[in-house]
Amino acid sequence: MQVILDAAALGKLIRDERRKKGYTQAEVADAANVGINFVSQVERGKPTAELDRVLRLVAVLGLTIVGGERREWRTISRYIDTVKRSQP
């Protein structure tokens, strides 16, 4: 399993999976009903790509996105709770 922390990491995962399966950008774009330029932008890590279209790429490539709480967020949550408790 790979942890995705930003658009660049997601783009790399999508590009690597596409290449591993031997698909061209055009084939993936056609199957996901998006443009070739969109596939290229996502693979380059464009941070403003439309999420619903990115999810179509993920689905076409047979990838799964799993959500979960990141350890850093738990640390931040504890910090915020501590600050709130210390306020009068």
C-alpha cells in the first residue's frame, strides 16, 4: 500500500500503474471518458485537477483509495484539545 500525501504522489501512482499495465494515456483517457491532456496533467501532479475525473482514472486502472486518519492529524487534534483546555 502506498500513502498519497499530495497531487504529485497521486499522479506518479497513476502513471506507474498505467505503464505497468501497458496502457497509453489515450487508452486510459478514453476508458475514463476524460481528455488526454487531463491524464497528462494528473500524471504530472497538477494540484487543481477535478477530483471526480481523477477518481475515474483511479477506477479505470483498478486502483483503490482507502481513507483513514493520519497520525499527524491525531497529534494536531491533541494539540488543539490541549490549547482549548488551557484557555479560560
